[in-house]
Amino acid sequence: MYLTDLKYIFISGMVLAYKLVSDFISATFNQGRFMQVHTEQLNTGSEPLTALLEKIADHKGCGTSSEGGKSSCGSSGGPADMAPEVWEKVKNHPCYSEEAHHHYARMHVAVAPACNIQCNYCNRKYDCANESRPGVVSEKLTPEQAAKKVLAVASAIPQMTVLGIAGPGDPLANPAKTFKTFELIAKTAPDIKLCLSTNGLSLPEHVETIKAFNVDHVTITINMVDPEVGQHIYPWIFWKNKRVTGIEAARILSEQQLLGLEMLTAAGVLAKINSVMIPGINDKHLVEVNKAVKSRGAFLHNIMPLISAPEHGTVFGLNGQRGPSAQELKALQDSCEGDMNMMRHCRQCRADAVGLLGEDRSAEFTTGKIDEMSEVVYDAATRKAYQELVEAERMEKVAAKEAAMAGMADADVSDIKILIAVATKGQGRVNEHFGHVSEFQIYEVGSAGSKFVGHRRVDLYCQGGFGEEETLPSVVRAINDCHAVFVAKIGGCPRDELKQAGIDPVDRFAHEFIEESAITYFKEYLEKVRSHEVDHVTRGDADIRQGAYVSAA
Amino acid sequence: MAYKIIASQCTGCSACEPECPNVAIREKNGVFIIDPKKCSECIGYFDDPQCVAVCPVDVTCVIDNAYPRYVATA
């Protein structure tokens, strides 16, 4: 029984890994072949790796660089606008690099249940396995359980490069558990990057410890820099043995957050700022927040939509506070873009999420299953080999995109920009069936190139082989601002309905790289517009899906 | 002379445990409980009872009427 479970986890992990590199090695489960590839790569010495890193670094991450500098994504640049040591920190971090998030996975361990503030978008009593939101978790772990889980996941998912502690409360309100977990993991899996996500209230007193534990990524959730705004978001904080409310609470919180950010910057720790966009409360104010954090050295700004529904039991959910529409969110992100990296690929994941962003494999690694494992051997060699293959794949993707851009003649310059929804399960390829999509990735493409601008969760269209007619309209609403949808395959019925809705279903780029395909599609689209074969019309707005994310499993 | 935690309200988040100046709080079956013999309602330590102040769910840490109110001894 125990052995069977262990085997299942190991095999399912390896099967996923192999799927991901199927273009490089045969699809059959063949360890010998895998190791052969690995050996060949290693034999070529360190020179190719260096060259590889340079090439990746040359690549502007995911964005177009035409609009005043930096691209839209986490890790925009390389040497041009980013120090090599910074690039080294972000290149394999799915949250800090949009480009990396197609290839690398993260996991959160829920060792930090306590919190020291109350937010109106959070209700700690709510806990449901089907719910995918920050602050929600199925089970909490001790540091020892967490360390074992990390080893098990890292061995089953070789592309898991990042371990984060994000709650479900606040990591720095549980400093002993948080830092004990980091200590254990640094000992057994030293190649895994450590990060944490905090509300910032206790950050200043812990910056030194964070630095000492080699945590090189810290996320602070900053929703306001003006206490007048903050009082509508935070009902209270627990500060110096007192519950502080109102403007005073928001003032203290904001001071601590900005001081903490400055200290992180001084200590050389990369800081990402998360902001929840709450229409009518802080939506316009977030431009000020953006300026404030930028001037204090934040590396990346992640503006996320409020998740709010009555069934969440939150203050905002119960008082009918709405979240932003897709267009409102994108407009705010665009207006903050300037010379600050904006993160648009955040999935607002749970404090116990496991896997690539947008997928959650935590159900495979429950405490029960982990406890049953007698001993987990950390397979560093396979991880390294796998990650080298991923780097080769990334390089190929960059080359393909550049080649496609090279074909974009000067004559193609146009103000037209279109959005494309993509069905993908990773690797930056169009490789998912329309009916199996639980989230579409959204790319914006224009004469200046293509960039990732977001993602949309949808209900699975296909349940057990049959298309669900009721879900199709909701899928259409979720990608209603897109001109086309790229899929590996699509059935006749949804194809016709998409066409009716004005969205072009495209399956001829099956298994090709997304951005290369998007640029090719755009060039042809532009040609059709010029020859008046089609009229370019601006698309409408789209919904951001609220409520529970139900995984495909 | 003590606070108690209403078990059905407790999320098991553990925020109260380290705040208690009397080390009166511990975990039991996934939720937290207060030892009434140790609880001093934080009198003599803080202006406010710490478990009440830090608890994320309102009306979870409440006065236990089964015990007389705590009186500080000189």
C-alpha cells in the first residue's frame, strides 16, 4: 500500500516531466535514453550553459520593448536592463519571471497559519479543497512535515525550483515555524530557491533573518500608501499587544510596509509587490502605490483582481464589493507599466499550491501520503538534467520568436493590436485541447511583437468526453476580448459557436511555440485587413472568473 | 476568572498561542483551548486580553462564566 502510493507519486511526476520534454526525448518512459541526453549535455562543458544564459538574458522576457522600455512581465530583461546577479535570481522563478512560469513550478507549504492583521477580502474560517485563493488551505504542516513534502515534490517534479511560504496566515507572524522550515530545506535541498510573502507589518524586524537564511525573494502585499484608503481595506491590525483599528491601523501598516521594502532593497533581497485591485476603493490609488514602491526599489509589481463572492464570507464578499473586469485590470496594469516590471501571470494561488502556476497538484502530496513515505531520497542529478533540457527548450523558443519577428517587415507597422487566447499546458506551446482548458493564457500581439498579458480561468468545457453546452457561453465571456483562440484541437460545435461570437478558432499552430505562432497569425491578420478581406474591429470586455477554481483532477 | 475559546469558531490558526503571557493556550484536536487555571485575563500584563485582540474570528475568545472574574492579587 505504502509502496504503491509512493510509486504512483513518483511515476506520475516523471510522466509529467517527460511529457514536457517530449520534443527532446522519445515519449516512451526510458530512463537510459534520458540519462544519455543528460550526459551529452554535461559533456559539452560549461561553455554552452554560459552561452545559453546569455542568450536567454538577451531575450526580453515576454514583452514588447517598444512602449517606453521595460516589458510587461516579471523578468523582462537581461544585461540591458538587469544586473546578471538579478537575472540569476529570477530566471527560474515562475512568479518573478513570466517566461519562466511556462517551464518552472513552485510549491507553497502551509506552515504559517497565524496572522497579525485583518483584511476585508479574507475570511479565515472559510476552508474548502476546491477553493483556489490565498489564505485558504486544506491542512497545515509542521516545519518537519513541510521539509519532507518539499523533498518528495522536488523528486517527483524536477522543474519545481521554488519553495514559498505564503501563509495561510502571515509567515512573519509565525517566524519560528517559517524560519525553521527554511533551515531544514536549505540543508536537504540547497538548490531550491526560498521565498516568502508577507503583509509587511512585522517585516522590518525580520529583514536581517531573511537575509541570513538566503531568502532572496520577498513579496509584500501593499494595497495602499494612504491611510484614508487603507481604513476601508483593513479593519484592524495587532500591533504591540493591542488591536489597532481605523486610520491609525492603516498608517502603522503602511509605514512598516514601506520601511520593510526599503530595508529589503538595501539588503539586496528582490521584492515583489502584490496589490489587490478593489474597484471604487483603491483602483485609482494603485498608480500612487506603484510610484511609491518603484521609488523604493521594488523589482516587480503584481496588480491582482479582487476575488469577491458572498460564499467566501468576506466583508467585501458580503457587502457586494465587485472585482474588476478584465479590461479594467489590464488598463490599470498598462498605466503602471512605464519603467516598472508588471506581473500579469499571477494565479493568486493557495498557500499550499504545488506545480506550475495555473495547475495545482497539491492533492497528490497530502500529509497522509507524505507521512506514509518512509524516506525520501533527494534526486539532485535528475533535477539538474531535467532543468538543462528545459533551458535548451527555452532557448529554442526564444530563437523561434526572434525568427518570426525578423519577418515582420517595416511595412507591417500598424497601430492594430489584438488579443489571442491560448490553450496550453506549459512549455510555451499551443498544446492543449479546447475542451480540456481550465485557463487560457492571453497574449497581446502587434507590430512591435507579442507579450503575455494575462490568463483567464474557465470551467472545463469537456467533462468525460462530452462538451458541456452550458459552459461554452461562460468560456466565450472569459475570452470575449480576444480575436482568436489557439488550440491543439477543437470540436465542431464549439468551433462554430466561437466563430459566431467573433472569435477565430485556430488549430493549425498545434504544438508550435505560442509567441512565434501569434506573430505569424498577426502578420496574416494584418495582410487580410490591408486587402479588406476582414474589417478590424475592437473587441469588447471580458469577465474575470469569480468563485472556486475546480481542478481538472 | 478566565477566557475560553469557542471551539466551533476556532480556525486553529494558532495566533493566540504565543501571545498568551501565561502560556495558558495549547492545541487540542485541531483547535486551541485555554487552561482556566492559568488564564489571568491578561490583567497585570496588558490592557487588553491578547487572545481576544489577535483572534481573526469575532466572538471566539470570550469570558467563561463558569469561573468568577479574575482579581489581581497584590
